[in-house]
Amino acid sequence: MLNKKNFINLLIIINIIFFSLSLKAEVINSVNINGNSRVSDETILIYGKIKNNTDITDKELNKIITNLNSTNFFKEIDVEVKNNKLIVNLIEYPLINQIIINGEKSNKIKKELLKNLQLKEKQSFIKSYLSSDI
């Protein structure tokens, strides 16, 4: 059985281990961005709020994913740190070139329909937007 002193010492050791594991950070010396063809590297760095020569934690990696996800440019986003290099792997959403409404003759109604769609020409094609537009 543990007495009070041993129990307190055990709690202190557990806390030290827990906090030392959760504070894992690495210094980022370079950034490697893969999978982008339409969106420039500079745009990804700006929207992701990614900076070289800074410490990065798991929480900050999640924030980068959240920031890039909010742009609606990317279908998939994966970030990892290897050998002090931040690797960002992306899959872009396809771009909508043109939206054509068939079966309606009135241009006024077509304009109203287009105005109310979430999907727009020259923007990313997101399947969930298509479902809601239908």
C-alpha cells in the first residue's frame, strides 16, 4: 500500500511525465508543400500562418490544418514534421469552370437560381455544397 508521501511523489512523477510529453516541439527550418497546382506556396504559407525558424507543437500543427481547411481550397490536408522540416501534403478541390442551368427559359429565374447557389463559377467544387444546392 502507498502511504500519503509515496502517493504524492507518484502524482508528481506522473505530472512531470505527462507535461514533458505534451510539450513536444520542434524547430521548423524549412517547409515542403506538395500537391498544390492552383494555389501558390506563398498563399498556403499566409493562410496557414506558417513561419520558418519557429518552434511548432502538435497544437500548432492542428491550427495550420484548421486555417487551411477554412479556405475551402483543399479536399485533404496532411501536415507532419520530419527532421525539422514541415511537410504539407494537399489535395485541391477541383475548380468549377461554368454552371449551366438547363430546362428553364427565363433568364431572370436563372439569375436568381445562380445567386442562391452555394457553388459558384471559378470557385472550388465541394460535394456537400452540391447536395445542399440540389
